Amino acid sequence: MATAFRDLQPDDYQPAEQHPQNGVIIGGPAARAKRIEYGILLSAMTFGSLGALYWTLTHSTGWVEWSAFLFGFVLINMGVGIGYHRYFTHRAFEAGPKMRLAIGIMAQMSCQHSVLKWAADHRRHHAFSDRVGDLHSPYVDGHGKKMSKWKGLGIAHFGWLFDNTTSDMKVYGKGLIDDPQVLWCHKHRWSIAIFSSIILPALWALALGGPEHIIGTILIGGLFRNFFFLNFVMGVNSIGHVFGSQRFKTKDGSRNNWFMAWMTFGDGWHNNHHQHPRAASSQIAWWEIDVNGYIIYLWEKMGLVWNVQRAPTYVRTASGGWEQLKVKAEPAEPEIMSADDGGVMFRKSSEKIEEPAE
Ligand SMILES: [Zn+2]
Ligand SMILES: [Zn+2]
């Protein structure tokens, strides 16, 4: 039976070479399709941003264009953080079919491919964080080769989008490849992207300004908005694994970076996140503002989502260290997502990690 995600991974797909890590495909039509799709998305955002710059310098822009930018920024920030990341990748909470569809559409309004592809790739990141098999580590490339600091930052930011590896959907897409809402979102990803980047800003301009605001609002409140926010999402992969502080010894480079956290509504508390990947909020200390976490808690109170996962509560001890309060019986060591079960289940970090033979 043909699958609904043949464009990601054809049924008869045979990897040209075998990658040492489970569920990493090298080359072939999947990698080609990925490069083409990311090429189109990134070109549209880049040229759109240049267009936005030209437009602001040559035309008078104002609150119509920039309110569309701000509204869209908040919407796609919630979509990426709550949708792609916390729900579809990590199952930080549960939601019914209508809510799943709404969250999936909101995520894909950021134009970062489908929830299926984004979540499967991110599960692979957690399965191999900064080791061979990680798709966007600033330390090692997709084949495990060590990189210099600046090259690594470049690869982890945008370079990885165009490498020749893809994630095996049968390994990392568990619970997604048979979800009708996920498959609907995957199938309609281009329509959602065009609606979000062009049609919605155009309607916004017409409703609040007039036809003369349409082009500027599409450029600023659509394409530039996507590019601007994409840099913070990618920044969590690059900057968020190099610059910042580490509260937990997570065996990877993940860092807590307050600026990235503010700009991503919480995902920049990335070291906290690698310690407790399933938690709906990455907030541990009171000053670690996690806007998307607050929204999930609000949705929980409203009955829209349930079974919301929480990290244990920590307190600062007199000696300055962090000590776990036994809110529930959870290990204080990092939870690692294993490739063997699709990066959805967890094992303790002290359990042996099999490194592939050279
Ligand atoms: Zn990470
Ligand atoms: Zn994650």
C-alpha cells in the first residue's frame, strides 16, 4: 500500500549507503527532495526579506505592515514551540483530533516543512545529540566528522538543511505516520505556507489599510516574518548548543540562553530541555520565562489539552547547587531519547549508549 508521505520516503526506497546509526538514510531521492524543498522555502524567505528591506526604504510602511509582522510572529512562535516541538515531537501533552489539526496548521504556518518531517528530524537530534547521527550538531557533521567552531555553527544553523542525510520515517515517525491529522497537514503543507505567507497578510492589509499596503504586508508580515523567526529556531540548534550556561550535565552541548529563550517563547532554555525533553515547559527557575509553557498550562485549565508532562521541581540549596525535590519518582539524570524506539521513549543517561564501529 502506498504511503501518504511518499515524497519524504518512497515505499521502494533503498538507501545507497548504510549510515552507522539507526534510522539515518544517506542520499537517494529522499535527500534530493529535501534539498529542493528547503531550497525553495529558504529562497522565498531570503528574497522576500531583501524585498522587505527595499520596500521599507522606498515606501512608507507603518502599523499595518508591522502589526501583521508581530501578530504572525506570535502565531508561528506558538506553532513551532508548542506544535512541532513540544506536541508532535515530544508528546508533552495529549490533545483531541480538532486540536491536533489546529496545532499542526499553526506550526506549518511558519513554513518549516511538515510536522511529520520536523518532528522526525528533531527526535533524531535528541537520539544522538552532538554525536554521530545528529543532523544539526555544531560539533560533528551528519557523518560524525568533527568541525571547527565557525563551520560547525554554520552547519548547525542552515547548512544541515542541504546535507545528504534524512531521517527514516519508519523509525522516527512513530505515532505520526499513521495519524490522519498529521498526514493531512503533511499533504497540504504548501497550501498552508501560501495561506500564511501571502493570503493572510494580503487580507490583513485590505482589512486594516487598503490595497496599497498589500505588497508591503506580504513582504514584511509574511516572508520576512518567516525568515526572522527561522533564525531563532535554527539558533537554538547552533547558538543554543554553544553559547550559554549548562545547569545539567547532559552529555551534549545544549545551553540555556536567555535571549534565545525570550525570542522562542521558551525553547532557548535548551539545556533544561535536553534534561527533561518531554516537559511541556522548560522553566526550572522562576526567571526562566517560558511563554509557550504558560500557554499549554492555560489550555490545560481550559480542558483543551490534558496529560501535560512536567519536569520535577528544583530548589536552590545553600551550597548553590540544584537539588531535586521529589515531586514524582524521576531520575535526576538526563532523560535520553533512544533511536531504537523512535526517539519517543526514554532511558536513563547512565544506560550504555552503543557507539557505532568506525
Ligand atoms: Zn538540542
Ligand atoms: Zn526537543
